[in-house]
Amino acid sequence: QSAHYSPVHNLPIRVHLFRSLTLGISQKKLLNMGALLVPLTSEFSEEQRILAWRLSYRLWNCSVDIVNNLEGDQELSEDLAELRQVACDLLATAGAVGNAHSSFVRIAMFFSKTGCAWHRIRKFLRASVCFEKAFELCFKQEERNSSQSSDTREQINFFFELFLSRAKTVWELGGHTLACSLLGRARGLLPTIPVNRHAELAEQYLQFGKSLLLKDDTDSQSESIRYMEAGLDICSEALSDCHEYHDADKTNLERLKQRILRNLAAGQLQNENYESALRCVDALRQTSDHSSTSYFAIRALAKLGRQDEVERELFTLVGHARDRVDVCVSALDIVIEECDKFEAVEKAFFILLEHFGPNRGQLPAKVLEKLLRQDPAADTSCIKRVELALKIACEQKILTAVVAEIEGLELKDRRRQIAQKQQQFIHALLWTSGSEHFKAKMYKTSIRLFEASMLYIVRDGEGSMLEAKSLRVLCLCHMALSQFERAAEVIDKAEKIDPSIASIFLKLKIGLQTRNEAEACKEVERMLKCTDFEPEFLNLACHEAIACKTITVAVAALSNMLSLYSSDRVMVTEEVVVLRNLILLLIQGKTKRSDILWHFKYANKRLQELGYEKFFGTGSSGEREAKWYSGASWNQAMECGKEQDWKSCFEFYAISSNFYCVLPPTPGSLRSVQTALLLCVSALLTTDDVNETEVIHIATTYLDKCQEVHKKLVAIDDSGSKTDGSFGIYLHLLQFELKGRAKEDAEQLKILKQCSNMPGFTAEHFFKMGLEASRRKEPSMEVASAAFRMCLTLTLSAPNADYKIVAALVRKMINLANARCKDGPEVLDLYKQAQQILLGLGNNLYPQDEAQWLVSTAWNRAALYLKLLKYDKAEIWMGVALELLKHVPTMEIHRPSMMESLTELLQQKASTQKAM
């Protein structure tokens, strides 16, 4: 690299230096030194070309020596390939030496071998470049005939190898068309090369065909047939000249032909050319008796539907003692899937079992897998498959070899490990199939499969758990078939093996199915004592009980679940949900009202303890729960009102108002609170056998609370004006009754005065108030009279007054006045008021019986005063009676006698006055 010396003129010095340094130098440095020489050889003299050739050979021989000294597990490195590349590039740059016509071919050989080196280390692009350079060098001068030189045959062999090597590399780079063309050119050289090289080309066709056969696309698989047929033709042509072969070469060629035929048969099968595959089978049988021959025949015949021939081929295959287990199992699989020949499969299997034994290649496990892998719901031959599988699984020879012999082997023994692995695998197969049949509701078949799987349970710690699990599943199967006694026996065994909550749960299901509610409730209690107890089992128990319409058990399950919330146990289901479902069940089961009320009280208590969000939840779900509880307690209160259970009605309405209170303060929720409180007080005041003082105190508290709610309602919007009429009426009515119980007559009179000025207050309301005041244990005559008087005024002021009510009011007022003071002027005023009412009425508007009562009672009062010799009062009452008589036509017949009595009264009065 010195600038003082010309690279060309100093080449001998460089070569000498290189020769002295190549002894004992590292590969990397040798590579770098050789690479320096390549660009320096652009213009060589003949002597310099010879030196370049010698240097190139030296480089090549160094790489060969290094490769020869590699250890067995070492591979060709990239540095060594680079070293060869340098040697090739040096030769290509130096060019031919003298008139040697083979120089270019020799350089091409170097490039070809270097390309092979790159190919071996999978540097396909660099290998391709080397092969292309070799092709250019080979055709720089015209080829000579082999007769003109002894080197011609060697060159032709080289060309053959070059075609094959380049075809392999091009194939790896995806150039299938070019690779095929190169193989074709190599095939054209076959007549001019030794016959023992035919196998190389046939082998390459085979490898290309196999690689195409492994691809998923149909075009590649179809093209693979063409490659393998080309390889087969080459083998056939070579074997036709068998006199030129040694025995070893002939044998190898025949074996290659058989391999090609087998792969060709596989390709034809993959391309669904079944008749062509059978022709390959016939060709194979002419030269060999390989196990794959019958296997290919079975595959092709099964697809063609020739089942009898399939059966014969199957027995031919299993008759080969040297056949592999996997080939036989695959053949059995084909017969199982494609043919309805389960008897033949059974016979063939037991022949194989006799020949190989149960543990050879896990034969039973593999065949069972083929039989049980189908979905029972989608396979019409499911029953036949299962029957054969069960016959195989329960075969005593298999059980002895797979299960029993394990106990006699050491733990580290390989045979034990293989047998145990097969045992576990068979158990899993039978169990899985049993589960699939269970899902398909084929319970009888499922029972047989589960029982067979238990024969293959490994008897260790986990084995007992598996056995218990199998027994529990068997219990479910028997329950599905309504075989409850058998189910109880099975679950008892499972509980002895593995006492767990799962067994108790199944016992609970049996109790529910057999309607044994007491036993089912007992199992619910047992659940709580299990070590593996989880609250969700109670939830499941509730669902099962509801499905069986056994409300008592469902209530027991939820009640026990509810008791867990007071502890620190983490619960999946929220308490409010459990309590809601429990109340629903109690209502549905028509439980005692007291039990339902207790749970509502418990919900109210938990609400006070936990608060709104922790009990009901947040957001819309919490609001929905609160509405449900308030609405449900309201409905229960209404039911109690229908049954006239006023005490429970009061408590339900009180609880409902509490639930409504926690809702967001909207007009709707506030109206609900207000109404619930009014109804609550109404029910409380209707309740019997309660402490009067306590009733007054509670009712007063609730009414005060009701007025506060009403103020909030008015403050939100003008909705108060919409509800003030009805609310005010009911509130004043309840306050009136409450003050009456408290014997506060003055307050009652104030309320009456307020009501008289309240819009919407009707005569009927005053009438009820009067009745309430008059019917108490200690009636308030003044209050009652005032209420009836207001009622009478309102009634008479109506456009179409109801005189039946008027008559009743008059009678009530007269009776009340008479009770207060029989001789008082109030009674006479009431009769005169009645006379004034009758004065302006037409006939029959005022009830005649009531009018007769007025006449009769007035006359009777006169008679009483007459007896007492109170002539003045007797005269007044007789006058009242005669005036009232005018309005009672039916009593006119009594007027003469009544007038006569009045005359006598006046005479007696006059005589008495004279005597005085």
C-alpha cells in the first residue's frame, strides 16, 4: 500500500511476503491480506499471471487444510468462505494462463465450489453470484467434443454438478422456474455422464417435489407431482441399463425408486388423485413389501368407498410384524373415520395388541384417542365408537399391563413412567368423552365412560381426589336419570373419600329433587361447617331450591348467607341483594307477615348502621334498590290494610317512609314520604289494644315530620300547590282525631274553624269529624255539634242538597242536644230549624220517615210536659208538632185527635189559671 511503489511492478515482492506470512497466520488476517491483492492485478504479464494463480492455489489450499482440521461438530465458517471467495476473485482477475483452453473452466470450478461453501452456510445470494460467475466463465470459449480431449468428460461432470448446485441455490431464493430449467439441462447431460450419477439428479427432483408437497397451496402440491414423476422416469431409465451398474449402485437406485414411488403416492393422495395413488401402490408391490404400501392403499380405497378392499388391506398391514405402531394406528384412524367397519377395527386392534403389547408405542391410548375424539352430538356413529372404546378400555390385558404392573416397578423405572403416562392419558380421554356425552345429555353412555375412567386413576394422593370427583359426576348422571337412590349411594362413597362441600351440595340437590325439605335444610346447615365453605355455595343452593320450587330451602340458604355479613368475611354478592331476594321469597312463599316485617325492619336497621351508599350502593343501582325496598314495604302495608292488621300496616308504612326519605329529594319522592306518613298515622290511630299515650306521641311526631316534608316539597317547586288540597284535608282530619284522643276540645274547635275556610273540605268530611267526636268513649258534644252544624250548612248550601244527609244530621244534632240538656232551648231551636227546612221543600224531598220521626218526637215531648203539668211547654211542642205535620201527608189522619188534645190542653191551662 506504499505510495512509492507501483502495485503491478511490486507484485513479486508482495507474493513473496504473502508466502512468508501465510504459515501459522490467523484466518482473519489471512483473509484481509488476500483481499488486498485482488484489486492490484488489473494488468498482469504472463509471469505475473502464473504468480497470481500460484497465490490463489495457496489461498485455496490453506482454506482446505483448515476445513480438514475442523473437529467433527464444527461447521464451515463465513471467514473460510470469504477466503475461498478471495482466491476465486484473484483467479478471475488474473485470467487464463497461456493457451490453456481449460483455464476458464478451472476458474469456474473454483467459483462453483465457493458457491457450494456459501450455500452450506445459507448465504444463498452470495452463492448465487458465484454460480452465475461460474456459468460466465464456462461459456467464454466454445466447448470441445469429448473425443478431442480427455478432459471433456471431466468438464461435462463439472457442468452437471454446476447445474445441480445452482438449481439448489436458486430454489432456496424462490426461483422455481429457473431451478426447473437447470435440472432439465442437467438431465440433458445424462447420456454423456456415468450412469451412477443418475441417482443424484433423481434425488434432487424428489427433494424439490417433497418441499412443494409440504406447502398449503393447491398449485404447489399439484406441481410436486411433476417433479417426482421426473425423478421416477430418471430412475426407470437408469435401471433399464442395469448391465452397467455395480450391485450396490443398482440396489441404491432401486431403493431410491421405491422412495420416489412412496412420496409420489403420498402426493397423489394429497391431490386427491386416488386412482393414480393405487397405481403407485401396484408399482411398489412389484419391488417391495413395505408397510407404507398397504397404508397408502387403505387411504386411497377408503376415499373411493371400496370398504371391503380397505378391510383386506388393513389385515395385510397389521399382519406385518415389523410394522411401526404409529403407521398401524393411523390406518385404524382412517378406517374409523371413513368406513363403517368397527368389527374389523376391533379385530385388527387386538391383533396389534397381541403382537406389540399394551405399552409399545402407547397403542391403547392412541386408538382410544381416535375413537373418542368426535363430538357425540355431531357424529352418527358415536355409539359404535364408544362401545368399541369401552371394550378396549376394559380389556383385562390392558388393565393389567397399564395399571396393575405399575405397582411392581420401581419409581425410577422407565417402563413404569411410560405405563403411568399412558394410564393418565387414557383416564383423561375417557373423562373428557364422558363430559362431552354428559353435555349432550347422553347420561347412560356418560356413566359407562366415567366408570371406565375410574379404572385408570393413579392410586396416589391426587388419585383419591380424582376418584371422589368421578363419583360426584356419576352422582349427577344418576340424578339426571332420576335414579336418586343410586345417586345417594355414589355420593356417600365420594364423601367418605373426600369430605368436601361439593358432596354436601350434591346431597342437597338430591334432597330437593326428592322433595325432602328437612334433609335439604340440614345439608344447608352442614355447608357452613365445611373447611372449604364459600358463601357462593349458599347462593347456588338458593338457585337450586328456587328451580325445584322449594321456597323453604331457598329461604334457609339466604338466611344463613345473610348472617355472614355481620362478620368480616368477604362476600361476592351484596347484602342488599341477598336481603331483597330473601324478602321476595318470603312474600312468594306466603310466609307469616311477622317474618316479612322482621326482615324489613332488619333492612331498615342495616340502612341506619351502614348508611345509604354502603347498604344500597351508589348511582342508579343504589337508587333502584332503595325504590324497590320502599315500594315493597308500601305494598305489604296495603296488604295488611286489606286484612285489617292495622298494627303491621302502621309499621310497614313507617318503614316505607324511611326508605323513601333516603332517596334524592325530588317532588315524587317527597310526595311518597308525605303520603306514607299520613297513611302510617291513619293506621296507627285505627290500631286497637295499644297504649293511648304512646299512640298520641308517635302520631304527633309523624304528623310534624309530614309537615316538614311538605315545606320541602313547596320549596322545590310549586308542586305543593297541587297537593295542598288533599294533603291539608287529610292532615287536618288526622289532627282532629288526634286532638280528640288527647281530649283537647278547644283545639278540635280550632281545627273545625280552619277546615271551614279550607277549599276542598266537604260536608262529608265534617260529618265524619262529628261522628268521630260523638263516638268516643267520652264524647265531646260541643265539638260534635259544631261539626254537624258545619256539615248541615255546607249541605244546604249545595245546589242539589241531599236531604237524606240533612235529615240524618238533624236527627244527630237533636240527639246530641237532647243528651246535653233535654229541656234546653237548643233542642227546640233544632226542631224549629227543621221546620224551616221543610217549609220551602216540595213533597217527598225530605225523607218521610224522618219527618214522621220529627212529628212523633215533638208530640211525645208535649205529652211528657203535659204529664208534668207544664202546660206552656206542652203547648209549644204541640204547636211545633202540628206545624211539622203539614209536611207529612201520611200523618194528616192524626190531625183531628191532635187538635182535640191541644184544645183539652188549652182548657186545662185556662182552668188552672182561674184556680190560681
